Amino acid sequence: MTNNDLLRRLRYALNLNGAGIAGMCALAGHEIGPADVLKLLKKEDEHGFALCDDTVMAAFLDGLIISRRGPRDASPVTAGSTDGMLNNNLILRKLRIALELNDVDMLAIFRQAGVTISKAELSALFRGVGQRNYKECGDQLLRNFVRGLTLGIKKDEASGK
């Protein structure tokens, strides 16, 4: 899944606009204007499309964490540092942190999208790359998570929660 596609899906799932996305990027120290964000949200075949690189996506996800959970205390080694190595596992981890989801919540979100995975399979997605039971998060799994997130939020809004 491309960063542009993911950004569009998250914008819809979290009910954000261009200014909100720009504000989240600013929280993470990456300045981008709302007009530039709109270019990132366009489809590849639309006029004015701009490619969303890992730096912008990482800044958006870090800003999402800061906006929902507050700034992190400064530490010598930051676990959120991506150094241009953004992958689906890290994206899923950052979404989990930002939305304060536990295993049960995440499994429910996957079920909402029609995907059944075990708690062990979920935990394998959050292991380190070198660990024995590490599992790479595929595009389809991440896409289904965001879809389940969208469906879950819309369901909560409809029920008045």
C-alpha cells in the first residue's frame, strides 16, 4: 500500500481534513501546508498529485501520537525514530500507540473488517525483525485494519458512543 493511499484511508477513518493533517505533521516537527496535504490526498491519476514519502507519513503518525497522547519525555534513544525505514509493522505499531489500543481492541478491529487472526499472530506483528516469531505485516492486513477502524468508528458514531 502506498503512503498516499494509507494517508487517504486514515484521513477518512479519523475524520481529518488537510489542516488537521498539516497540524499533526507540525506537532512532529515537519512543516507542510494544508494545500500541500491536499496534493498528497489526490489519486495518482489526478492533476496536482504529489508523492507522500516516508518522512511525511512518519511525521503524520508521530503527530497523531502526540495529539492523542501528549508529547513524549525526551530520551536519548527514541523508539519512534524511523530513519526512513517505515514499514507496515511500524505503521501498525504507531497506530496502536496513537489510538491506545490493546490486543483485544485490535482483534475486534480486525474482526470488524472480516479478518480473523489469533492473539499470537497479532503479537508476532509487533516483535523485532530478528526475533524468531516475527511476522511481516502485509499490505492487505494493514488495509483491513484501517478498514476495520473506519467501520468501527462509523458504528460507534451511529450508536451514539
